[in-house]
Amino acid sequence: MRSPKLHCIMLSAMLVFVAVTAANADWIREFRTEALYNSNVSRSNRDEDRLDDFAFGASVRFGKFTHLDSADKLRLTFALDLDSQAFAEFDDFNNISAGATASLRYRFGLGASAPFLRVEGSVHWADFNDELQDGVRSQFEVVVGKRVVDRLELQAGYVFDNTDTRTSLYDQQGHSVFVRAAFDVTSSTQLTAEYSLRRGEVVSYNVPPRPDLIALANTRLEVDIFGAPYVAYNLDATTQRGVFGIHQAITRNVGVSFRYELQSTTRSQIDYTSHVFLAAIQISL
Amino acid sequence: MFALLVLSATVRAGEIAATVTDQRGAPVEDAVVYATPRSGKAPQRAQSALIAHQNQQFVPYVTAVQAGSLINLPNLDPVKHHAYSISPAKKFDLPLYSGTPKEPLLFDKPGIVTIGCNIHDWMLAYVCVLETPFFAVTGADGRAQLRGLAAGAYDVEVWQPRLKGEPSANRQQIIVGGIPAKIVFAVDLRPGFRPQRNPAASNGMYR
């Protein structure tokens, strides 16, 4: 909590939280722990620079949703989030973040099949082992969705993300569009697929000399994250993501998820790819 | 053998002991077995029933009533629920409430009524509204006992939320009289899909 601006944001968020703890509200109490493998945690585009790592994460989400009208067409959800991530090798990426998420959903009719429009905003303060990466992450999202048949829900949306840190190297902004599909294979098993396209700043770590990256970079900085002389380059780039997941309910309060994510980032002749495998246990009370 | 003897002894005249299995021979739960007098005149014995909101599920999952019956939907949970139906046989909307609604709902039109909760999308219940008062819902063993039937000829059908096709496709005729009546249905069911609370669901449960 080092930014005065953040204090104001958090205070405002708390006030909203108090406001929504009125009648018609239900609690959200969610806990999650995850393990992931990232094949290219350095986001390098040359094979010899590419470094992989494992990470373990835990998160807590505590909040409420409330119905702003008696027909529950308009729903406000507010939650406080606490997340942490620890990397097996490159611990400068270890971080803990705290913040709040608020979303407003309008449903055009009754029941699960009715189409909906959701607007969501979140603000989180992230504290990294590498202090240069500390900062405020905010996101704004607009989603439309519809359950087209009993088992299949489709969503499409737009996301604006902003990361404001101690150095312009890690300051990033991006605009994304996405489509998602969730298919209920059985009563307790869900398959998901997502494709997203993001245009915005990314940070790529590579071993110098890289005159090609210098020519493209908004800014660059030598870093000591990997125990070797890497340079971090802030670039404007296009990132495509494909995500496939399986989500299994174990009990009505416990579920597990397995996810594979392919990220491909391109700028001019430079591109890099990451494969991310994730396993998570979620508890919702 | 002993069990069969006991079963036969307990099936009295005026009763039908029904067994419902699926295409693989497994017992089918939550199937409504109902008998309609072939004379076409079913007595009116409309009653009242309850479908509770309990642990964020509707209990029972399947209810059968005769047309003209009253059903109330008490909320036994500490959170509010919003029960609704958009089924042609009975449309209703009970926005956000706790406790028991003052007025039960009248189900006066035969047909299948699907009930949902607008807050908890996985909550689902079915009401099978029938013209006849002779019906029963199968338990986990796939068995149901229809009682109080007058002697005579009946058309017996079965309905289940996952049933493929119309109930009339499985219609059987049976004579109820002085001897125990037994009936067995082997029905085709669609693959099981009953929404349930999934904490791992990708889109979150409350967003």
C-alpha cells in the first residue's frame, strides 16, 4: 500500500462494499490454490534465451452479490481479492496482490438461458520481490453472453488492462477482444475454450545484444531476474491466446480445473510463444 | 425368492407395482408412472404439494400432481431465491423471497412445468401435471407403487426429464382387479444432464 492513489481507490471500494451488504445479498467465499508450468517465463523469442519455471499460487475472494431490482435482472457483485504466486526458480516474479473487483450484470429475461451484459472493473495492488514490478493493475471488461442450448454458453467481450508500476519498463496497457465457450459435458464436468487477441505493451526478456529489439522497444532495462545478463524490452505487440480447460465439480463446494494455454506474441519479425499448463483446486462456500 | 414372495403379497388389488429401467436395464429414478382409466373418466383428487428450496437445490427434483392441485415453494435456505417458470403449462415468477410464500400456486393445466431459480442457475425442478390422480414417482430403485385405483382397464405411461420421445410411445394397457398388477417399463433416456453447483465452473457461479 505505497501509493496514496491506491488508498483512495481501496477506500472507495470499501464504501461500495458496505453499500452492497444490504438486503438481497448473498456471500461469495472462494479459495483457490494452483500449480502451473510456464514454458517461457522469460517471454524470450530465441530458443537459447527461453527459460521455463513452475509456480504455485493461492487466492482468496470474499464478497457479496446483490440484486438491484426485485426481478434480479440487475445484479451487482463486489469482492475483495487476495492473490499470491511463488515461482520455483525465478523468485523475483513472486508476488502478492490485493484489490477489489466489482461487476454489474444485466440479464435480458429470466433464467440461465437469458442473454446477459456484464461490465466489470478491478483494481489490484501487486507487490513483487522485484520492486520495479510493484504497482497497480486495473482492468475493465465488457462481456455479452448467452446459454444457447442447455449445455453450451457462449461469451464475447472486450478488455482494457493497465499496469502502472515504478518504472516505465513495466507500465503496460492493452486492449483485447475475446470469445469463450463453456460446454457442460455432464452435470459436473465442464469443458471450456477461449480465444483472445490483445494489442498493447508487453515485456520480453532477452540476452543482449539485440539491435532488432532495441529498434522496436519503447524502453529497455538491464535486469538481474534470471541470474544472467538479460535485458527487458517493453514492446508494442499483438498477443493471441488459446485456452482449453476442463473443470470438474468434486462436491458442491469443491472443484478442480486443468487448463492449457498457448500464448503467441508478435511484433514485426519478432515473435515468442509460451505454453502454460495449470492445475487448480477451488473451494466455494 | 423370499423377497419376490413378500413383494407379491404386498401388491393388493387396486394397486400397480411399476418398475422403470433404462435401455441398459439400470433402474430409473424420478420417473413419473401414471395410469389413466380407459373409460376416460378420472376422479378429481387434487391435493397440495411442496417443492422446497433446500441447500440451493429444489427438493424434490420431480413432483407429480393432478391438474387443479396447489403447490407451494418454501425457501428453507438462509439466502433468498427467485423461483420462476416459463413453461406453457404454468408460467409464474416469484421474485426474491425468504420463507414460505403466502399463496400456493395453482397448477390447473396438464403438462410439464420446468422450475428454475433466477439466482442459482443450477437449481432445477420438474412438475408433471396430470389429468389422472393415479400416479407415483420412482425412487432410486426404479420402483413406484400406484395406489387407490378402482378396478378396470388403464393406460399406463411413464415420463422422466431425460425421456426420449413422448410418454405415449411407452404406453401399456393393464387391467386392475382382484389380482396384483405389475408393470415394467424399459425406456430410452437421453444422456444424463442435471445442472449442479460447480465451484470450478469457468464463468464463476455468481457473475
